[in-house]
Amino acid sequence: MHPEIESALNEVARHTRRAMTEPAHFASRPWTQADDDKLRRLAVTGLSSRAIGIRMNRTETAVRSRARQLQVILKKIRLKQLQMG
């Protein structure tokens, strides 16, 4: 095999192994009691899951999922509300 091709294949293999063993930034961070408390406080203020996610450095999906587990009700922003300002 040509040395450049072999080198490229080895680099791809190293990257693939690294990507498979290193967890994603958001997915790897467990929820703490303090995170749960903050989620509850922000939900009471009426913020959307997206706004809460931004404030907590979490994805909107992660916020929704955790809120569902904690039985916390999140406010839904409707298109009409967005248009009104």
C-alpha cells in the first residue's frame, strides 16, 4: 500500500476510535440536584425549554427530557405570542 494512503487510513482509524470513546459534551454531563432545582426555578418563571437550555448550557431536548422525568411543566411558546413581540 502507498505510504500516504496508509498514513491517511491510520489517521481516520485513530479519529474514529477517539470519537467513539469520547462522549459528546452535552450528553456526558449528568444532571445534579442543583441543576434540577435551577430547572424548576426557571420553569416557574415561564421560560421556554429553549431559553432554559441556553441559561443552563443544555440542549432544548435535554431540558424537555429532564423536565418530563421530574414532572415539571414547561411553558410552550406559540407562534401568535412570537408575532406579538
